[in-house]
Amino acid sequence: MSNHEEFYDNPDVRAKYIARRTQSDNPNDTLERPIFLELAGNLNQLDIIDLGCGDASFGKEALLQGARSYIGIEASSAMIDLALATLTNTSGKVYHERLETWKAQSEQADLVASRLAFQYVENLEPVFREAYQALRPGGRMILSVEHPVITSNFTSLAEGHRTTWLVDDYFKPGARSHQWLGHAVTKYHRTLEEYFDLIRMTGFKLEHIRESCPQPQNFSSQKEYERRMRIPLFLFLSARQAIHASPTRDRT
Ligand SMILES: C[S@@+](CC[C@H](N)C(=O)[O-])C[C@H]1O[C@@H](n2cnc3c(N)ncnc32)[C@H](O)[C@@H]1O
């Protein structure tokens, strides 16, 4: 069993994760969600694939907004259970699969989304190539990840509620193990340049970069807003499938 499956399948982690996601001014709702949805824009009539979908709450939201279809890909069986519950009475589907082994059907989607999952994947290039194949010409991949200044070094997280952030070993990409939600987890650090190169080398055209700049109206606490003004938590990239087919794999 790989690291992230052990991590998210642990009942203690799952309980803490859900508690964190529902607490007031949590970073997902104040920082990640508003920018991701802004980048995604109108979801009406889109076929969507969500890589590392977690509880698939994006799927429910997208289908309510008129998305034509939603498929979530998720490695953790605990998260699959949550996703199936979220998608009850919708047309949304989830597949229990690792991103590393996921094989897309060619030109099946208008949008490949991935929210805060790619920092768990050691080798992203094949995943980006698969996403490219999955998209129709002109389709988009929109991703959010923990920001490289955060993944560079987790030492200050060990102190609990962060008041200082240490950026260190920035130009040393690779695994970073640390304690999160009371348990060890491994994430993979990449520089901004590496994300950009991955986008370009897999055939995508980068359209937008965002860095989770906080908006005061998304916070109930001024103090928390000020704290989030100090450092970017998340990085967002929005990229378009360049109209020509990728040369890397024959379309079926
Ligand atoms: C921080 S959660 C985010 C969940 C969801 N995208 C959201 O934003 O609410 C990261 C998710 O990615 C999944 N994940 C991590 N690595 C994965 C992999 N290699 N293959 C599939 N899913 C993975 C985890 O199991 C977890 O559900």
C-alpha cells in the first residue's frame, strides 16, 4: 500500500481531515475553492474528470451547475466511500484507482480538474500526458497544488498553528515527509519552473497562474485574513490542450 492510501485510509486522519475541512475560515473554502471555481468558469455542459477527487464535493457542485458528466479518480477507499455518498442520486461516477495507473479514453473530457492531489504524486509527467489525451481539442486542465514555498520545507508546520514560514531547500525537488493531522505523510516538492516545464513538455499551453491571494470577503476573521496575506498557500495552473494531437501516444 502506498503512502497516500495509508494516510487517507487511516480513520483518525479521515476524522481530522473532515473536521479541518468544515472548520470556519479553513484554507480550502477561503483560498482554494474561490480561485479554482473562478478559473473553471461556467461548467455547464462540460464533461469533467477530477483527479484525486477526495469526497467528490466538486462533482456534486459541477453537476448542479449543469456539467454533462463527472468522473472522479481516487486512490483511497475511505475517500471513495465519502465520494459515493456525496454523489448519491447524481450521474457522477468515481473510480478507485491511482493516478499513476489511470488510463484515459481519448477525447472524453472538456475539463480535467485536480485539486490539491498532485503534490502526492512523485512522477507527474505521465499523469499530465494522460490528462492531455483525455481532453478534447481546446479542453482545459486546471490544477491546484500546495504552493512550492510551502512544500519546500515543512519544519515550521511542526510548531502547530503557523506564525512563521521557512522556505528552504527550494531548489532541491523531491520527497518531503512530515507530520500532518497527527500522522506521517510524504509530499513531493517541485519548483514553479518545474510545474511550468511539465505543462509545456506534455503539450499544454499555460493560460493562467494564480497564487491564492486572499480576498477579505471570503474570511469571517480579519486576523485570519491578515495571516493568509503573509504567504501563498496554493498554486493554481490553468492550461489548454493545444489543438494538435500529442505525438506521444496514438489515439484509440
Ligand atoms: C487533499 S485531498 C483533496 C481532495 C479533493 N480533490 C478536494 O480538493 O477536496 C487529496 C486527495 O488526493 C488523493 N490522492 C493522493 N494521491 C493520489 C494518487 N496517487 N492517486 C489517486 N488519488 C490520490 C488522496 O487520497 C486524497 O483524497
